[in-house]
Amino acid sequence: MPRAVQYKADSVIYFAGDTGDKIFILQQGKVVLRTRDIETGEEVSDLIQTGEFFGVKSALGRYPREDDAMVISDSLVVVFTVPEFEQVVSNNTRVIMKMLKVFSNQLRRIHGKVRNLIGEGEAVNPEDGLYNIIEYYLGRKSYKEALYTINRYIQYYPQGRFIDSVRKYQAQAEQYAQKYGQGRGPAFTSGMSGHENHPEPASPRAPKGGVAVSSTSADLPEESPDDQSYYQVLNLVGTGSYSEALGLLKPMIDKGESGEYYVPALFQIGRCFFGQELYDKAIKHLTGTIQKYPKMDDFAEALLLIGQSYEKSGNTAKASAVFQKIVQSNELDEVTRRKARKALNEIR
């Protein structure tokens, strides 16, 4: 069973380079993940929010920790083994979405930076990590989570090294989800070409909500209708069904700023306009959104889409100005800056 552990201020949960199979969720207090940017030598800190998981990638991927987990104030942390974690999230998409949001933000920030994972100079980049997560969920027949991750991969790496395999995974996961249901069906194999293997016996499904966590553990709520709708939006946008996605986004916008997905929905509307080649609408909408919400999670992607919209509409001068702004910003992640740099070179 997951257990709650009390950490005192100034203590350390784990150091970079440590190995371990534990996954953590912050119930109360303050924990910071600290690492050093190899390119600049500067320390990078990520403050963990209450209810967020950390230590996930290294535990699931079975490689050394990438950062130091430092306790800033007295904190209560719930500790899971990998099997316990799998049981908790097996039927709780809300938890998966929260975890992947954090994971995706970290991926964008560290993309392209060398990590010495095994002490021998072997580097693992975020694209590989995201692809491994896809295979992890497919191997466990967690189709909802796999499809969410697949769409993030397609969004971040539309010309990625694994894009052909990922699209095959997407079609197969959608088929299996509909035909067999979550947690059931034939096994996936790494690098599959779209053919089914011999079916495995269906394993019993975990109770709704997964493992029973004691009252001292973090609250893991069931997914809400908004969670389900937003997850469906990501699938629709990822597959180019922009009109359908816009139809689902409208109720989220109608709820106003009090809605959990209001700001993310605004960004997805801009993505839909861009996908529909309505570049002027995308520019106007996304510009207004980032001006009003400059700290939104998707700020960097929105700014990049604005530049791409200017470029697609033929206004290379404004496109160059936006891309140059991205390249020169030290506050934006390296993935976005690299994309902007590439776009600038192509314009020139």
C-alpha cells in the first residue's frame, strides 16, 4: 500500500544519479526539483505543486534520477512503488493527465540538453522519453493514457524519428480501446507494424479509482466530464478533426475563467484555427490570449503558432520578428527556441 512519509525542511528525498523504483506525490508542504543546465551551468528549479507526482520518469524508465528533490518546508509525501502507482492510475485518467502535463513541461524544458544517465555519457532526449512512455502504456493496455501521450508526441514532434510508428500505434490503440476496452486485448510489442499478436487472457480490472489510499494519502479524484471532454479535444486536434474539437471547446469557454480548462481551451482554439488554415483568426485569437494570460502553460507554443501563422499567411517580416523574439528569450524552453531558430533560417 502507498505510505505517507513526513519530511523535514532542508532534507533531501533523493539526489540526481540515485536509482530507485519509488514515485512520489506531494500532499502538503514545499518540494523543489533542482538540476543544473549543462549548457549554461545555471541551476534550474521546478516547484512541485500540491497533488503533483514526481520521480515518475526515472522510476518507470528504470534509469537514475535526473534531479535533486529538495524539501523546502516540512512536507507530507505519499510514496508509491511502481506496481502501486500502476494500479492507482489504471482507471483514473485525471491523474494521468496531471502527471503528463508536468512531464510534458519538463520535456520541453530539458529537450536537447545532455543528461548523464548511466555515468558513461549515454544521453537520452525527450523525444525518446515520450516514445518510451507511449510504449509503456500500450504494454499495459492503458489505451486512454497511451492515446493522450501519442497526441502529445504528434504535437511536439510532427516530423519526429518515431512518427510512423506512433501513427500506427494511434490507429491500433483506438481500435483496441473500442474493441476490447481499457486494460484488455492483445499485447503490443515494441516497434509493431500494426498487426495483432496472439491475445492474452484479460486481466481483472482494478476497482474504480485503483488502490485504496488511506486517509493520509493524497486525494485522487475521479475524472470529471470536463476532463473527459478535454481529453477528447486533444484526440480530435491531434487527428485534424478541428471542427469537432471546436464544438467541444465552446462549453469550456462558456464557463468562463472559473472553469478548470478555460485557458487551455483558449489555446486549443488557436490550434484549431491554425489547423484550419485560418491564419488571421489564429493570430488575433492567440495574441489576445497570451497578452491576457502571459503565464499560461502553453505560452511558448502559442507564441510559436503566432509566428507560424504569420509565415503561412505570407507576412515573413512579422514572422521573423516573432521567431527572433522566441530565440532571444531566455525564459522559453529550448524546444520552442530551436523550432523558431529553424524557422528563421528557412525564411532567410
